[in-house]
Amino acid sequence: MYIYPELGESLADAIEALSKGDFLTARIHLSKARALNAKVWRRQIRLSRLSNAEWAKQQGADPDVSQQLLNLTIHIRASWLAVANWLDIFITSVGRDQLLKSSDGIDILLDRYLPFHWDVNQDIAVLSGKNTADFLNALLRKGQKYVLVVEESKSEVRDCVERLLIPEGAERSEGQLATVLKVNLGAVVSDEQLKALQSLEPPGYVSITTDASGEEFAGFEALKNQISAAFITGRSARFWPTIFCEQVIKNLPHIYWLHSVTDLRSHLAGKHVLVVSPGPSLRDSVSAIKAHQESFIVVSLLRSLPILLDEGIIPDFAILVDAQDHTTERLNLIPQDLRVGSIPLILPDYAHRSGFESSFREFFVLPTSALVGSPISVALHGSDAPLALGTSVATTSVSLFAELGSRSISVIGQDLSVSESGEAYASSDQKALKTADNVTCIGIDGEQLRTQEDYLQFISEFSNIGMKYAQTEIALFNCTSRGAYLDNWDHLPLNNQHPAVMENTNASLSSLGTSVNKVEKKFRSNRKDKIKIAIDRELVQLSHIEVINHSIVGELHALLSESSADTSFLDALENELLSAMRTEGSIIKFYTSPAKFEATASLQSNQDIKENFIVSLDYYLAISAGASRLRHLFLEAQEKIEAQI
């Protein structure tokens, strides 16, 4: 709430300085305005999916104040347009070629071409053209931390990462370093260079052409897509925690009596598991799966299921790890096949309600990993719930079955690459995503394969899983016929020489029907009592956190209104809140983690203690709104459970 007047004032000062031709003063105000605007931009990305009422709560605003904020944002937008228009007129009248001849001129070009929500501590500037050295120096003077320079020279630049000292200035502390990556024209960023990008948030990008022509750099989108692939998880972290937590609570009245995947541990321990993924190579592998399925517990991803059913293969389980509605026209991944009624489905407790209403034989519920240990999770899954980690269905599946004690896990159809004809899936009904230029991976035979941004993340996860279990008795096999090479996995075909097949044992789950399938009335009643107690415990924790957080918000308001720098009482309150939110599987901690990421990133570009207070206030207001929302959802779930006979 405090940030909007600050931003408006900085812009007004910048416009006044520009009208007087005082570029130096205008630049100081524009730098501050950009930093403030980056905070607003980051916050609005997080709040974009909220209703107007929820948005107002997270701003700490009543309806009247919300209208004032709306008016302020309209004025701020108009002020930015006025700045852009003024700079455009000046640049056109003087000419780019003249401005390029001096450092002052280059500063003016950057004043215009850096986005108005630019964050010098998080975002990446891509420089191309003949004057990159001059523009690099100008960006360093602005405090820019991440720069990618496209070299037009013929000499090869390989894995070049330079750490350059940012000149000390009024807005920067001494000794800060910028990370400068250099690539040849037409080349891609190397893995070593990607590791050097330590941005806390998924970064923004800008392409700045340093030539007099001002022509756009043609390779910008390819470089941006490649770098963005490294931040897939960060982008997801902006939204999924909120959605996961809300759907877990909304699902409680409908899932508390279902069996957890924890109940499968005794049935899967020591078994060989085959996870069937839907890559294009699956079409060539179905005959091998059919021939050797008796040696495995066969687990099919939803996208693979139609292929298997068409060949008469009925898997032991299907698995869905997603919060989206899979009955919509856009996804529509649940097969309309009567044989689905004979297959158990594993799905997370945060899954969309439609998943639990599908026609699968039964459901085994997977715990949300971030909530394991919380009262709700313990009630649903027990105190020894498996911690399945991954950002794809396949990696989560492998992690799950490893945690449940499987003897070996084989994956097949796990191409993680795009076929020569542009397909990413085996089924012709499932469309491939548009592949990004220059996004490739190493194939099983050492070749370069086209892939997708998110697939690079999954390849890395498979490698990490392999490393995690390398020193255990769990064997990991990649039986995919062609596709991405997975570090720390054994690559071998699914044939008579596969260790699970050579063992010549039947991996039957015939005992599953009698010992797990039946949900008895006594079991359901016991679960109902447990979940009611768990909800009460969650509500007590939320109330405790709300009381402390209310005091923190009040103290921050007082510090801002009194322009005080005495944080002793605030520090004590923050430590108390931190301790209260450190409980295992804390739902409020996970629910508000997007606001925490936002605050951590925003604090990097703060210039004074007042801005620290403003960013902190935004975060604690998010906790207030989050706790209120979670309490409402828990009470609603509790009422529905109580009403059940």
C-alpha cells in the first residue's frame, strides 16, 4: 500500500527533471522508480489469480483504499507513458548514431529501452552489436548484475563467465560483482554459464541492440527460451503452492476415507516396477511390455494409458500427478474406456476433484510433499508417509516407488525429446508443445536431440534421483529405445536379459484386492475422527500465527508512520512468528511461500530501511490474508465432514 505513493512521487520527480533537461537527476529518480515498479510487478504476478476481494486483503486495503490504489496505478501508468514519450522524442530528434558517441547518450538510450519494471538484481540484459563494451559499462554503472553479451567476432567464446566489479555508487554497496556471460553469434549458453545465473526469481529479459541501426537481435528468443528452462521450477513456485493447499483442504470431505499410497508399502516392497511414459518411442516398445509385463508392477502415466489399452495391456496402476482438471477439452487425458474400471489410480491429495470422480477402480492418495508431517497429512497418510519429489509425473513416480521400497524401477517411453517429425507423445491425439530453437539434449547414443524447456528440468531430476539411490539396493534402469540420456541410470533394453525378467518371478498384486481394496465402515469412522482432530489442530496453529502476525503488521505501520528505525520489538515478533511457522509440513508456510520468494527478491534492490519496511509489510499482509483464507477453507471442510453420516 505504501509503495504506490512512493512510486508516483519518484516518477513525478523524474518527469520534472526531464522537462528541465536534467538527465542525471531524472536518471536517479527513474532508477528508484524502476526498482519500486519491479516490486509491484512481482507482486501482481503473484496476485493475478486472486479475486478482487482477496487482492484487496493482500494489499491490506478496504474498498475505499482499493479505489485509491486503482486511481494511483492509472496515474502511474500514465506517468510511465509520459517518460517514454519524452525520451522517444529526444532520441528521434538527436538520433541513435549521435547518442552512441558518448556515455551520456548511451545512458539515455538505456533509460528508454530498459523495461519500466526492470530489476537490476534479478533480470538479464542481452547485448548484441558492435558497441557492446560501451553498453556493458553503462549497465554496470546502473548496478546491473546479470548481462549476456553476444560476440560477433570469429574467435570462439566457450563457457565464458566473467565477474566484473560494479562501480561503487549511491545505490550500491562496495564490492558487488556482476556476472557477464559471453557467447558467439548463433551459439547457445553452456551448462557452466547457466550455473552462474543465481537469480532468486525467474528473471525478466531485454534485448538491447548496440548498433546505430537499432535492428532487433534475431537470436534473442532462442537464448531467452534456453535460459528460461533453468527457471521452470521457480515459475511454478509462484502459483502451485496456493493451488495445492486450497485443493487439499477442499478435497478433505471427499478423500479422508480413501487409502493412502502409504498402505501400498507392504505390497510393493521388493518388487520390480515398470513406469510407462508416453514418449514417441513407446509405440515401438509395447510389444516388449506385453511380453514381459508379468515380471513387473506396471505403472502407466495417463498419457500412456490409451496406447497400452489399445494393445490389450492392463497396467497394475495408473498415476496422475497434477492439480488441473483432466476432463476439460484442453487436457481430456482420462480414457473413455470401460477397462479403466479395473485399474487403480494413484493421484495426489491436491488433485482436481474430477480426478476422484473418474471411473477408475479405486484411488490411492499421494501426499503433498511440502505438507508431509502436518496434522492433516499425518491424518491422511500416517507419520511414515513417503516423500515423493519431482516436477513431472515420471520423476515423482520413480521417487514414490523408490520410497515405498521397490527393488528396481525401470522407465520406458521416457524420451524427454522430440521426434524427427516433431512429436513429443506416442499418441497421435496428444499434440506436442512447440519446441524452442536451440534447446537440445544428449541422446542415449551420444547424439544431439531436440527437446523442450521443461524436459531439460526433468532430465536433471532423473539424474539427481539416480545419484540419490546409487549407493542403495534400488536398481534404476532406462529401457527407453531412443531419447535423452539419463546420468546415473543403467540404459538397457526391455528384453530377456533385463534383470527383472531373468529373475523369472511373477510380480502379481493378487493380494491387493482383499487386504487393501475394501474400505470398511469402521476404518472410515476412525479416519473421520482423525481428520476432525487434525483440522482442529491446524486451526489452532493458524490462530496462533494470526495473533503474532497481527502484531507485526501493526508494528510495521507504526515504524512507517513515525519514520522510526528502532526494530528491536519487530525483530522479537518476527523471531516468534518464524518459530511458529517452522512446524513440520506447515501449511501456512507453504501457502505463503510465493510471497516469501517475492519479498526475498525485492529486498535485494531496496535502498533504505523504509523500503525494507514496505516490502516486509507486503509479506506479512500476505500471511494475514493467507491465514484467513485457510481458516475459512478448513471451517468449510469441517462443516461438510460433520454433516456426513
